[in-house]
Amino acid sequence: MAMLTSSSATQPPCLTCGTIKLSTLIFSDTCKYGRRVTQNFGKNDLGGNLVLNEVAIKGSYRTRRIQVLAASTVPVIQTVEKLSTYSFRTEKGGNVKVVITKLKNGKYGVNIEVSSLQLSGNDDDVVMSWGIFRSDSSSLMPLQSSDSGIFETPFVNNLSNKLSVELEFDASLAPFYVSFLLKSLLNGEIIEIGSHRKTKFCFPVGLKSGHPAPLGVSYSADGSINFALFSRNAKNVILCLFDDSSNEDPALEIDLDPYVNRSGDIWHASVGSDMNFVSYGYRCRNDAHNKSRLSPVLLDPYSKVIGENLLGEICKEPTFDWSGDIRPNLPMEKLMVYRLNVMDFTRDASSNLPDGIGGTFTGVAEKLHHFKDLGVNAILLEPVVPFDKKLGPYFPYHFFSPQNSFGPPGGSISTINSMKEMVKRLHSNGIEVLLEVVLSHTCEDASLAKIDKPSYYSDKNTLNCAHPVVQQLILDSLRHWVIEYHIDGFCFVNASSMIRGFKGENLSRPPLIEAIAFDPILSKTKIIADSFDPIHKSVKEIQFPHWKRWAEINTKFCSDTRNYLRGESLLSDLATRLCGSGDIFLHGRGPAFSFNFITTNHGFSLVDLVSFSKTTELSWNCGEEGATKNKSVLQTRLKQIRNFLFILYISLGVPVINMGDECGQSSGGKGYLKYSDRKPFNWNALKTGFATQTTRFISFLSDLKIRRSDLFQSNEFLKVENIDWYGPNLTPPDWEDPTSKFLAMSLKVDQADEADKKLLTGDVFVAFNGGDEPVTITVPAPRSDMVWVRLVDTALPYPRFFLVTGDPVVEKIPGSLTYEVTPHSCVLLESKGVDG
């Protein structure tokens, strides 16, 4: 049997063959591996066929002990449980099999067996040159201050006539890797034998190889914790484990082996649940020669719970009682949407919410009555995922968890639960929850850029949505929000960038857009494309591929409505928007796929729109710039605000109103504001006269849209026979005359059978005067046994400018019904039965 002298144990290059009786070995008391490690003296008696080295090591994680056994012809390790098996091929054609077991004494046993090694010399000359490492595969853990951490142990022939070595390690040392080469004498020279990849053999102890799926953290049936990370271009991946989330430095770092801990482009490992780590992250090295320990610890892109150190927490997502939750599942055409920012909605002291509630998901739920007052049945939340605090929510760095600052004190678990409570409470009141998501780019400091920038990004911080791995990340994220948070739909900001190919070209069938449209889970939610680009602060209008499932934020509705009310639009443009934007949604979709809006959170508010003239905003100041006391100007501005809301609600499509417009919130004409300069919602402003009449008008319009859903909430375009267009005096409109500012339309219900006449609803007549002069119009005669009543005239003072029951329109001249539409105003008449 081949054995080593004591000198060869401390000086590995010396290889001695033959039968030699080993003397006692004593190691020095200190050594270093990565961090400072203190080691007690270890004394080992080595004799006969058994080599025993015992060393006590103290590290940053816990005190550890290691025993090393050179195998005899008879196995000396008493196995309790086989844990893992690894197989390797050598560069010389042989095979290496490693079996890791749990022993009766609680330690780890390792059996290395070599077979079919094609050597011309004596197999008894084969020696295992090995060492152990944890955080850095190139830096072995020395057992003496003077040695290199490399040990050499001879193989012996076992009962199966194969070369074998048995090692025993104290359990407290785990997890770590054993790295080794085979050495042999050939023609008097020492040769080294590595793996078929011409690298050292490497296997983990106290650490399983793990599984490549699912990505992120998952739990096996035996309680072990699996970690999986995608990185095609990383040369080294180090799993960093923390026993305290407040610590900057990991308690343990494990340099994952690319052969054992990698399947394709997925790096993975599994550790026991008894190690009591609380959070984790990764160091990724894209340069194999760069072994700098200064590379940052990165957040796992698939982390579901984020700790105070902004890394993933090692825990299961909290269970939540969804019993009794029923998704409203509102038809698209029935939606009326209110867009808000979670923090800005209630963080102001005027919200009168307790500390820890204002500015949170719970705060949103506490203001449920406000949504009901407005008559909305869906809220659209600005992005709620973690984001760059300077740039704001449209620059995310993670996609699977809510921003912790949106929850009450108590960390990520409290935030997750509060968001779910908000969703459940809103659902119980018939209100859907939609999320804005930004999946086109990240902030520059996102971990994806350091994990694998060539795979995840196409340019700077722009995500490569044509890459299958990016598509998987996005789909997994969206499904997670639907399954775990019961989200009802998504509005995809900067959706135009999601249709680009690898070279930046627009694809006719972008795979991600198609995958979302036909996904068995996501296709059952509302999916809305928004062409606004937060990076360039502009709108990119494109013909969006929709597969008859994608809705769109209708920017043409916004621009054409603004242009008409400032006197810069053709009547045909306004008519197209009123009827559901058939130029966009006619083929295969319908008006319900049009999400109409007047203002957003990245430009002028409704008050600013009528107070400042700015070409880029398509706004008009109504006669004077900015603040004024001119009563005529103020009256025009008030009419214009009413006109905008009126057109928004009577147009076919889904109306979207923006937080703060109902109470006159203003940025002073600054338009696009930095996130830090945005003002929170002022709840005291709701007590003003302007807010009172505006909120009540919005509520009235919501009720009107529901009551006359046959005309204003149709999922199909109106038939030609159901609509007539007029200029003054019932003449045809001057469609292409840019100076013509008056348009009227008559919306006619289908004729009822004699038996159904009692169920017949009346026609509606609507007039718009965008000019500076009053227009006296002739109103078409109502059907028999019906009369016209005025429901809306935006020129009249509050509260008369809208009426629930209506005010009869009286003929001033017998046989001729006329009505004066004042400058910059809108009128709506409804025909009702003579008997009411």
C-alpha cells in the first residue's frame, strides 16, 4: 500500500512511494483563508494503514473540526445515510466516483473511487492531492500558517479492486468544497491528472449540487433550501449567506463549482435548513482572472422577499388568507379607472391617517370611500416594485416584490401582507386593482446588469425583450403578481420598446407580446399597452400588435381632445375619438380596448392644462398665463375643465382620471417633475368649492355612463344608423374646415317592438362648441311621446350645470326647438317619456 511521509503532508510536491510507517504530526496554531482564522494545535497519531489528521478551526461562521482518513483495504467509515453521488471523467480516460454520506457519529464521510485509470505505471503509485475551499476556489484553506492548504493522500485498492480514499469531516465545518488532482509516477516523473475538462476535480460537502429550477429560492421536501441563478456569461458565481441582515459582510461565501453547481446557464446549490441563514445574494465575476473580493453582493432577480440589506430573504412567502376574495372580473367596457401613486396618495398629513399608515397600501385601502365618491371601479397603481429613489418608480431594479417603503413598519413581510389586504378589501367593494409595470428598462444599478448584462440588456439599461431569458423573467414576474397578489391586470409602460428585436427593429410578431396575449393566466387579466417612454419623456406611437387581446392607452384621444378644446383640431378628429377611435381599434378589437385619458402623472395636471399655454402640452391658458383674478378667464377655465371631463366620460372607451385632478392639484405649469419634486395629494383641497363640484360632476358622469351603458359603455362600435352628425341648424358638419368649432351628434337607440316600448330608453343629443362665439342650434325632434331634458350644460353655474333628473327644454317658438350653446361649452340632452 502507498502512504505518505510526514514531510509529504506539509510539502505536497514530494511524492514518496512504498510502505512507510507515519509518525505523529503536529500543526501550528494559526492559519488564514479569506478571513482571519484561528486554529488550535492538533495532534494526530498515524500508524498502520490508517491516517488520521484532526484539526480544530475557528472561522467567522462557527467553530469547525476536520478529520482526514486515508482509506485502508477495509472500510472504516460507518455510513448512516447516502447524501450525494458525483461522477467525473479523467483526462486519461478513467472514471472518478465520489459518494458523500452522513455517518453515525454525525460527521460527513467521503469515499473517492477511481477506476479504469489508464496508466503504464503501478496503480499503487496514485496519490490524491487535495485541499478544501469555501469562498474562493483559487484560495485553499491552509491548516498551518506555513503551508498552502494542500494535502496528499495515497489511494489503496479496496475490496472491489478499485483505487479508493476515504475522508471524514466534522459536520460543523460544512459547507465547503474539496478540490483535488490525481498524481502518479510515470517513467520516474510525477504527472498530474485532472478532469476531462483539464481542471481540478471538485465536489461539495455539506452542500448539495441543487437543482436548476425553479429560479430563485425554493424548498425541497426534506427542508433543504435550493438556490438557482441564471448567468450565461459569469465565469464564477459565489453564493453569499448572511446570518444577520444588518451586517454588510456575509457570514459565509461559497464559490459555486461550474461542473457540479451549474446546469447549462443556471448556477445552483442546496443547503440544509439547519444553518439558520436569513438572507442571501451573489457575487458574479465575469472575468475568470479577476479574483477581487470587492465585487458587490447582488440581489437575486427572483427574490420574492427583500430584507433590510436589500438582498433576498431566505424564507417562504408569507401565507395569506384569501378566503372570501372574489375577483370582480369586470368586463373591459365597464371599467372606470383612477390612477394613483401609493405613497403620494396618503403620505400628506392632511390624510389624517395614523403614523405608519399614510403613504402605504393600507392607506390606499383606508381611502376606499373616495373611490366610491368618484364612482370609479378600478385603480391603476404607479409601479410598486423596488425602484431608484432618485429617479422614481419608472426606473425599477426588481420585479417580484413590492417596494418596502409602501408598507407599514416591519419589513418586507409586513409590506407584502398589507398589499394583499388592500387588494382583498378593494375586491370586496367591487374595485379592481391594476398595476403599471415597467419591463422595458431598469435603473443603472439593477443587479441584472452585473449578473449578466449581455443576456439581459440590449443597450445601456434597456432590457432585451427579444431574449428568451428576459421573456421568462417577465412572464414569471407577471404570473407571480396575479397568483400571489390577485392583481387584475397590467398597464405596460413603454410597451413600444417591448416589440423590438435583437437589432432594435420593430417585430411584426414580437414573441413576448404574443406570449402574454396567449398565456393561460395572463390572458385572463387586463393587458394594456402604454407607449409613454419614461427615459426620453416622450410618447412613441406605433401600430401595436394586439392579437385581439391587448388594450392601449389612447394617446390620440388625449391629443385630439386637447387640440379641439384649444381650437386647433378638425371636427372629424373629435368625432373619431367620441366613437371609440375606430382608426385604432376597429379591426378585431372594439372601443372597450381604448383607455382614454386627458392628463397623466408625467405632464400638466387638469388645472395646469387650462392655466398655461405650452405647445408640447397642447394646452391653452384661456386668456392669461398662470394665476389670475380675471373672472372671465377663471370662468372659461372652469368650463374647460368640465368640458374635458365631459368628453372623457361620454366617449366610447375606458375613462382614466389622474390623482389630484379632482381637487385642482397643480405643478405651477412645470409639466414633467422630478420624482422628489412631486407633491402629495392634499386631502384638505377636497373641501374647496372647486373640488366639491368637480368630484360630484365626476360621480354624476360615472352614474350616467353606467345608466346609459347602451350608448356609452358598448364593447362594439355604434352602427351607422344609430348616430347622426350635425352642424348648426341640423346641417351636415364642416368636417374638414379647420375654422369650424361646432359639432353635434344624436345617439339613437334601436327601435323597440310594441311589447317592449315600456323598456325603451331615450335618445341622446350632444353638442360641443369649441369656438369663441355662441351658437344657437336647432334640436332634432324627439320621438313621439317623448321630450328633451337637459342633463348637462357646462356653461351654467354650479349646481345647475349637471342635473340627475334633468331640466325640460322648452320650445321658445312653437314647432321649433332651439338651444343656445355658449362659447367653450358642452350640452347633453336626453329624451324621456312625457310621463317621466
